Amino acid sequence: MTVIVVLHILVCIALILIVLLQAGKGAEMGAAFGGASQTIFGSAGAMGFLSKLTTIAAIIFMVTSLLLTFSTTRKVSTIMKERPAATAPAAPSGIPAQPEAPPAPQAPVPEPKK
């Protein structure tokens, strides 16, 4: 699992760098480095090489993401499927749930007049 996490982080960093290296439409890659774009990555140009590298890095990223997701889900589901051992309910104790209030003192009741 640790190997997958390390590989995932490395692929994330590589994917970010590869995407940042790609030139936008109409821009030349070589202009950023002071040369012509034909000489940096050969006569085929930069787009073919970088787009293939982006595709490979994206596939590896997706596979590692799925592997991490499935491994995490599997561990959680095994914990959830385990049930605690059945225990008998606790015996009721003699103490009431709420203590009773002491009776209020009663005033002497006056005798009715005749």
C-alpha cells in the first residue's frame, strides 16, 4: 500500500509538470527556452511526445487512484461487517432513573367556619 501511495504522489507531480511544459495553441515550446521548437524534441515537435507522456501519466494516475480507493473501501467494509459479541442486557438496579423530589411541606389546613 505504501508503494502505491508513493507512486501516486510521484505521478501527480509528474503530471503537473508535464501539463505545465505543454505549449498552448499557437505558442512555440522552443521560444520559452530561447530556441526553435523543432530542435528541442526532434523534428516531430513537442506535442506528439508530451501528449503521449501525458496520456501515460494520466492512466497511471487513474489506476493508482482506483487501487487506493478499493484498498481503503475493502478495509472499512470488513470492519463494518464484523458484529460485536452479543451480551445480555444489564440487570435493572434498585436505583430509580430520576431521583424523587422530597415532598413539599404542607401548610396547616384551616378548619372551616361554622
